Amino acid sequence: MGEIIMDLSLLFGQIILMFALMLVGILANKVKFMHEKTASDLTNVLLYIVSPCLIVQSFQKPYSANRIHIFLLLVVGVFLVYIVQIVVSKVLFKGLYDHNLQRIVKYGSIYSNAGFIGIPLASSLFGSTGVFYAVVPLAMFNIFNWTHGVKLFASDSEQNLIEKLKSILFNPNIIALFVGLMIFAFSIRLPSFLNQMVGYISSINTPVSMLVIGNSLANIVFKNFRLDRSLTLSLFLRNLVYPIVTSIIMHVFGVTGVPLATAILMMSCPVGGMVVLFTLQVHGKQEPAITLMAVSTMLSLITIPAVFLFNNLLG
């Protein structure tokens, strides 16, 4: 039991640190140091420059057949988790008459903020090894998000399959995944100068990600919060049920240690900010999306440790 308490205290400490960094982002917003354009530019830098560098850096490890085996188990396991999430959410929310609310709660229950919160947490708790295994849930998120996720918000227009495939294959994070796999498989060492440059860029991921999230939270008008039954159910699924499903599936596949903890951590992250962006893109009412993201993020301070407690008891 002592080991469980120690692990949870370390995790809780890191989450508290993340929230402290978010508070700095809130403060920066309130004193007008960060504006909408600044946050948008920083988001693009994080998604398309910093995150790919972090992924490439995490693969600079000696080749190991055991690592590849675990990596493949994670691929299959996380794929199954997404299928379960999509099917269950479709069944539970199919009766909603408000089309805008239906797609928000479906998306919010399935897709987390793994890139902005999960990767920094994995890096802080488990170093480059954590990021190495975190790449699997991140890649699966990109694949499902830019196919199923986009379709949820674009049912009224014809989807171009070629364009969707391009958006996945040419996403810098997916490119970084393939580059990283080549580096790992052939034990390639980056030149010292390039390695140092990638390391410097990667190091800003955690603080800048939290500043951007804090800035987003600062823009929320709390008087607009309305938590109805469907939003509450979506929160329950995203923050507790689906992470627990992840833990169970990973145990069935025999995944243990850092790979197990990393997979659960990534799938336990709160509702992703993309739900707000997609809602705005189709000119839908954004208040339910903002409420879902904000409440889920705040609840994650409690729910992530709770999921890990369940996982420790399960194992």
C-alpha cells in the first residue's frame, strides 16, 4: 500500500504543478500579456514544431525487440479503446434531439487533451521513456480525430477521403512518429548540433502548453455554465469510465510498468480544446463545448489520481 501512496503522491504533485503553470497562463491573460492571436500562434508552434521534436527525441534509444513488442501491444490496445469509446458514446447519445449538443458530448467523451496535458505529464513523470510510449495514444488520437472526429462535425457536407488521408499522413506528429521509428529501428544517432537543437525545442513543451491552456480557461465566462444531464454523462465517460476501460484492456494485453502508466495517463486526460474549435468552425453554439472542456480540465485534478488508484488496486 505504501508504494501505491507514493506513486499517487508523485502523480498528484505533478498535476498540481501543471495547474500552477495554468494559473500563470490565466494571470498572463488577465494582465493582457497574452491575446487571442498570441495563443493561436503558440498553439500552432506547440502542435507543429515542439511536439514533433519531442516525439523524435523520445525515439533516440537503443533498439530493443521487447520495446517493439510492447509498442505493438499498445497500438492494438489503444485502437480497441477508441472503438469501444466510439460505439458506447454513439449508443448513449443517439437520443439527443439537439444536433449541436449531440456532437459536442460525443466528441468530448471520446477525445482528450492528451497532446497538451498528457505529453507534458508523461515527460515529467517518466522522461523520454514515457514520451516514447505516449506516442502511440497520440498517434491514435490523430488518426481517429481527423477521421471520425471531423466527421462528427461535418455530417452536413461531403467529405473528401483523399483530403482526410492527407491531413493524417502529413500531420507533423505522424511524420515525426515515422522518423522516430526509423531512428529507433536502425539505432540512428542524430548529429550533436541537431540533437541539441531538438532537445532545446522539446524542453518548452510543458510550460508553454500549460500557459496556453491557462489562457483559454481565463476567457471562460462562468455565468454561462450549464451542466445538463448529457454534459454530465460526457464528463463521467471522459474523466473516469473510458480511462478505467483503458486500464482493464491494457491489463488483459499484459502491458505493465511505464507503458501501462503512460497509456492510462494519456487516455485519462480531460476533454480536448478541439471540441471548441470544431464547434466554432461549423458555427454551432459554443457554450456547451466550453463548459465541457473547462469542467473536465478542473475535475482531472481529482479524476486522474482516482483512475491510477483503481489501476493500482487492479494490478
